[in-house]
Amino acid sequence: MTHPPIQDQRTVLTDINVPFTRLVAFFVKATLAAIPAFFIVWIIVMVFWMAVMAVVGGGLDWSWRMHRWPY
């Protein structure tokens, strides 16, 4: 069974009626949800860079700190 082609329907949004207190509550919730999300993303990025540095080799030679400097 074939369906007739669907014609394009255009919609124009002219107004959004949101009370101010509900809008503030939404932004407070979004801000509070972003805090743990930031830490999760930060941990993922740190693990990624630790893996990159383990593969590359760290890029720094700290062996100069092992030498005894003559006085």
C-alpha cells in the first residue's frame, strides 16, 4: 500500500509564553546540572591526555634533577 506524498507544511513561531519564575528555575537547574557534567568531562579529558603523554613519553627529561651539583 503506497501513501500519497506528504506536502511541506511551514510553521512560523511568533510568541513563547513562559512565566519568568519558570524560566529562572530552568536556568538554575541547568546550571546545577552543568557542574557535575564539567567534572566528568574534565576527568575524561585528563585521562585522554594521560594516555597521550604515556604514548608520547611525557616530552620532558627530568634526569637533570638527579645530578649532584658541585659547590
